[in-house]
Amino acid sequence: MNIPVVVLVGRPNVGKSALFNRLVGENTAIVSEEAGTTRDRHFGRAEWNGRSFWLVDTGGLTDDPSIPMDVEIRRQVLQGVAEADLIMLVVDAKTGLHPHDARVVDILRDARKPWMLVANKVDDPRSTDFYEFYALGAGDPIPVSAVNGKGSGDLLDSLVEKFPPAVAEETAALKVAVIGRPNVGKSSFVNRLLGEDRLVVSETAGTTRDAIDSPMMYHGRELIFIDTAGLRRQSKIDDGIEFYSSLRTRRAIERADICVLLIDAVEGLHNQDLKIATLAWEAGRGLVIVVNKWDLKEKEDKTSAKFQKDAVEKAPYLRFVPFLFTSAKTGQRVQKVLDLIMQVEQERKKRISTSEVNERLEELIARRQPPQAAGREVKLLYATQVEVGPPTFAVFGNHPELVEEHYVRYLHNGFREAWGFTGTPLRILLRRKAA
């Protein structure tokens, strides 16, 4: 399901970042009394009334050509408007109507995107402080106070009403996101798999700006490959194209069932590769790691085993993930990724009977009891698998809050030892047994 992108725009110091923090629910954007603190765009995931959306904060929009930064911010904001599914124009009810507000309205009218007018810094929604904004001819201003939260519920209600109806994507096809840093060969890899040049390939890093879908059939199953733009470190995202590429990568991960992370064999495993892998893993997606350009890597004895061992030392969960060493250029082992994808999909959808789960739980408890809390006996009584994709187990006990994290890891490893679940996260939920 594609999640809408909502972009906040407005002149400097109207409280866009404070509103962003209020709606996303965490202080992820910088807030300052000084106008123009938000230089870049920030984005966060929010949810209201069962609808998720990406919220994007932009820099304050002015039209002073003498300030290069303002020209840059204007360019970024225009890009934000182009990317948005819906736009929120934020105005400042305390300082009142400003000529810049009308200029931003002109930009939004030209954009032909749905948008709404938000009057911020209205501490009492019954006041008439924001009535002058009707002069903009932009419909009813929605009063809100980002600082104390007043009106934020009504604002969110109005916002989600403007979203198109949620339409679930076709579930029969298996969606595979090909993810990784720029220029590791993602497009070449997908082209090699599909047997035709469907995606642009260039030596220039970051050629792929969008997430592009390419379907294929394999053993009677439709696979849809989502080829994404590369995800750079945040500090490297210094222009709008890169920023939205990173947002699209996250959206592609959300749409996918399985993620194929491409790593450059010559450059080795970067921290950014691990960050991307962790994004997919924590989102509950299946994961296959493909080490590309293996033909260019200098080989020694057991080079591939050492590569994998080094990766697991950096991120222990990677020991549950299959690795494949390939070359998109020569085609070496590329097709094998299809079998790995199908295998991981089977593991993601594997369901274990409740009796089998409880037998395994008893074995694990007999081998090692949960640590006891002072003055309280901690007992784990039974367990059952409650979900697939990713496999999720509920373990019921008398004091779930007292079960220590290292013991949950012990159960996790014990369940994997019994049933594998290769290439997929495995989740354990601790629940209190009803009296």
C-alpha cells in the first residue's frame, strides 16, 4: 500500500517544525526562535485513525534573491511540493497575515495539488485571531497550537479525510525491493535478472531517482521487483533529489515482502549498508544479501566465508540471513537469488502448530529457567504462533514484565534452532496469562 506524503510549507518562523514534532510525536526536527533554522527537509512517519502518512518538514520560504540560502530553500520547497500527495500551508496567527503568505498560496495554486491552510499559534480555537487568513481565498483556516497541541486532533481528522481511499495492493504477487547505497549495481542486477535493459544504468551514482516496478514470472509465481534509488548517509543528503530518494527507499521497503540488499564487493560492508539492512529487518521484511561485483574482488582462500563472518560480527542478526556472491556484469550466480527469494518467502509464511511450540518452550525452560525476580516467581506457561510474515510468537506468563531481555533472546535463538526461519525476522511478544 502506498503511504501518502504530506509536506509542510510556509514562510520562516511560523512554527512548521513545532507542528511537525507535534504530529509525528517526537522531537526530530530542530526548533528555534531564530527564523530559518530548518535548512533541509526532515521527514517522519505518523498515523491517525488507522491511516499512516509520511510528514515532511521544509525550510521557510522567502523570495529574497539576494540570500543564496533562500534561493536554495525555495528550490527545495518547490521540490517538496512536486513530491507531495497533499500540502499543508502553515501561517502564523500571532503575527497575522503577511505578503509572503499570499505568494506561497500562488505557488500552491500553480502546483495543482490538494492542500489545506493551517493557522498555527492559536491558543484558543474559539478566538477570532485567525479570521484574517480568509482573505487569502484558500478556504477555511484550521486553527491549531503546535506548542500545546490544541486543535491538532481536528487538524489530523481533516488531513486524513483528504487522503484517497486506502487500496491494498494485489497480494498474489511477491514484492521484492532491491535496496542499497548508490552505484552498487542495483539497476544492472535487476536488468540481468529480467534479461532485458528495463532500467537505466549509468556510472553516475544516483541515476535511479524513483522506485521502479518490474514484474516477472518465476516457477508460476509473479514477482515484482522494486528497484530503488540508493540510500546515502543523512549528512550526505545535501540536495532535494537525494533527500526524496531516501524517503522513497523507505517507502519501497514498506511496500515490499522481501528486500534484496546489494553490497559492493570491492568497497566492502559499510555502516550505511548495515543501516539499510536494519531498516528492512526492523520493518519485518524478509532479507537476502547480495554481494555484487564479486568478479572484481581479489580472492583468497575462503574469501566469501570471511566476508560473511565479518558482517555477522558487525550485526549479529545477519547470521540468520542468506548471502549470495554475484556479478551483475558477468551474470555469475545472479539467477540463484530467485531461489533464495522463494525460500525466504516460505520461511516468512511458515506456521508452527501450537503443540509443537509448547513442546519447544518446555524444552527450553527445562534447559534454563527464566531468571527469578526478588520475591516473585516468574513462570512462562505456554506459547503460540500468532502471525506469519514475519513469524511472531506470543509467550504467556504470570509476570511478563519481569522476563529479562537476554532470556527473550535465548527463547528466540531456541525457536530458530528448531524451525530455522532463514532470512526473516522472528518476533516474540510476552503476554500476561489471564487469571
